[in-house]
Amino acid sequence: MRSGSSLLLHLMLTNRQISALGERNCHYATSDDLLRLRAATRLRTGTALSPIRYVADQVNHNRFTPNLDLLASPSVRTIFLLRDPKASLASLMELSRVFYGHSWTVPRAVDYYVSRLQFLGELGSGLAGRARAACITYEQLIASTAPILARLQQFLGLASGFATEYERQPFTARRGDPGPKISQGRVVGINNHESYEMPADALEQESQAYTRCRRLLEPFEL
């Protein structure tokens, strides 16, 4: 969560060869689950007969993340998206305070972030040499949107690219990011969340997890 995954998905949907339903929060245990993703997406988006190349899902939790064998399938493309620890922690705290009605504690936010990055790092290690995967950061997506999208186009083998402005989707602000920025249809600058004071030990724990994860995902960086 708070990595920019909703933004990335909206940008990817500017290419007509990609379709999605937003963050589905569904389990992916077998190839049948991937087939259900494809069927549900085509049915609900009215693209049953359209020449769609990919159906996508935005997966932000360990329990919903496909296993190594599924991610290593020749038909699957995996995009890892990471965000700076300090900004991630502050954004998680703000999200819970504004939209959940109760603010997460710092230890809870740190535990989520660290466990998620540990899991992604393990996936990266297991997928090395087995799968087609790419790794980008939120900061790269914001600061170098067009170049990053061009690299993603090449990674996905698409004939046409992505636009840097997008339209609202039926799931916008309903699935995934609930905040107002996602509805603006364009990339909005980084919010540093300077009003949040983060304990040094929490940031250190997150920074270590981030560094390890970046190292393990380095072979996939675009």
C-alpha cells in the first residue's frame, strides 16, 4: 500500500491492450485463479471479444500475492513497485487516519512495510532466471514518468505506449487509493508528509528492509 500502485495501474490502462478491475484483493493459488481473473476482467469491462494482451491486478498484500510457480509462468509479467521508507510510513499513517477512521500505530505500519518488502525480496530471489519481471520505484515513476512508461512498454512487448494522463475508471478511488489525487487524471508531485515525525528506530528498520529488497530486486530494474 502507498507505493503508487493505483497510479501505475491507471497509467497502464491508457494502453488499450491492457484491462483491469482495480485492486481485487483476491487469492492467486493456482492457474485457475489467473483464468478467473481474465474471465472476470473481460466480462466486467466488456472486452470479451477485444484483442486484449494483458489483464492486470494490483496486489499489495502478502496473502494475495501469487506464488513463485504462478509468477514464473510464461504468460505472466510481474512489476515490482517500491517506495522510499520515510514517505511510505508517513503515507500509511495518513491513510489510516483519514480514510480508515483510526490511525495505525507506528509499529503496525512498520511491521506491514517491513514484512511486505521481505516478502517481495524473497519473490525476487526465487524468480531470478525464471520469470519476466521488472522493478521500478515510486520516485522514478513520479520524476521520470514518460521514460519509465517507455521502458514498461518495451518490457511488456506492446506495440504502442502509455499516456502520462489518464481517465477515471469505474474503480477509481473505490478500489486501491481512496484519496483525491488519483482522480486528477495526471501524475501529481510527491507529498513529503513533513507533518509526521517518525521515530529514528522505525525509519532505520524500514530503511534496512528497503535496502535488502532493492538489492534482491536489482536484476529486474528497468
